[in-house]
Amino acid sequence: MAITAAQVKALRDTTGAGMMDAKKALTETDGDMDAAIDWLRTKGLAKAAKKSGRTAAEGLVAVAVNDGATKGVAVEVNSETDFVAKNAEFQAMVKDIARSALNVPDLGALTEAEIGGKSIGAIITDKIATIGENMSVRRMVPLSGSAITTYVHNAAASDMGKIGVLVALSGANPAFGKQVAMHIAATNPAALNEAELDAATVEKERQVQIDIARESGKPEQVIEKMIDGRMKKYMAEVTLVNQQFVIDPDVTVGQAAEAAGVEVTGYVRLEVGEGIEKVQEDFAAEVAKAAQG
């Protein structure tokens, strides 16, 4: 199939690979972006494992917890620009939506929930007309546990900002819970532990590591030992309880929790615009075009 310049650019932006290497990877994989990334990794040509979820949409993530601190929720409300996220009227709406989310099971029900006798869907529509930007309630993720702690990074107002985190512990320890939440905000783990990692993702990583090892030309029995070590390292990088604790790198998060007399039983991390790619507009070119009539 024909590989477009746009595909090559996207792959280069994601991996840091050279133009010809990116084009060859796409050609070898029939334009499959994920497969091309793996091909580059296998050949040692991906300069950096850049995150695939780019922050593109603007808005806020808000967190809320019930009175008993046994249930929490994180909600993402998007807007077109960061100016709106700084607007007090928008922030007040987001706070009300987050509080309402504590009492509904999912995003669909949240849209139908009422604040002051008006559905949240209708409130969003009214705000679009008032503020003049498109908006949406994009995500809500609830979390339950014996004790819920929250943390907001880059806070724009109380309990809302660019990254919102909820942590569930087996017992009350707010200070430790906040430390774990800050760790999650910084490291963005893929799962709580090995059991909760997606099996397909694990198998895909194992196959990539096998292909990398085979490129070395070593015997199969040596490769098997290499893979075991590399997969152990992978688990330590992507699972929360096995990660080195940012507060004390000499221990893992799981070990720190044990020392604190609790267990981390769950977490939620939402980041504004995660996974949405925003079209980059050339403002200067737009003005020049307008000036030409």
C-alpha cells in the first residue's frame, strides 16, 4: 500500500525515528502504526518510547469524594481552549457535575442527572451558547474502597486541574494515600498489579522483547532467560505496586504500603485531553489568509 507523508510524520513524532526508518517500518507493516512502532523497537530504531496519548483537548478534571470517604469519582469536562478552563463560571459547573457524579452509575446517567432542576446535558448546551465554545462531559470513573484519597496536579481551583487521581486504601491513612496519588500522577502506571494488566498487552510486549533478543543472534535458551529478566523489569515499570516509590526510591509502592500498614486496592488517574489529538493550527497563516480576503 502507498505510505503517505502524514503517516511517516505521525510515526516519527511518536517514536523519534528517522524519516527513512519510519517509512520503511510502515512499508514493512502495511501502514499499521502500532506494528510499525514495534518494528522500530525490534530494530533498535525507536529513539524514545513516547506516550501515545497526547494532551490535546482543554478543560478540567475534577475529583469528588462522599462524606464517608468510601466512594470517589473523577470527571473530565472538556472545552476548546484553556481560557475557558480558567473561567470561574466553567469551574463552578465542573464542580457541580463532579458532585453529581457521586450519585450515578455511569456517564450516560450523569448527562441525565439534574442540577437545580435542569439536566447536565441541558446545562452544557446552555454554557456552550453563553461562553461560545464547544464543551462536553467526556469521562467519569468511580472508585470505591475502605478509604479514598484524592490529589489534583496543576490545580486550577479546589479539587480540579489538569490531572486528577483517586487512591483506594484498605485502611485510613490520608497522608500516605496522598503520597501514592502524587506518585500515580507522576508515573501514570498501566495497572495496579500484574493480575490487572491486559493479557494481550503483556503478550505483545513479550513478543517485542523476543524479537529484540533474536536480533542479537543469541541461542534460544539464552533468549528465554533474557526474556524473563526483561519482562520482570517491564512489570516493575508499568504496575503500580511494583514501581519504585517516588517518595522513597529504595522501596516499591507495595513495600511502602505494607510499612504504612495498608494495602493499595485501586486507583483512578485522569488527565485532561488524554488520547485526543488536536489539529495544530497555524495562526499566522490564518491571519495572512484573512488579510488577503
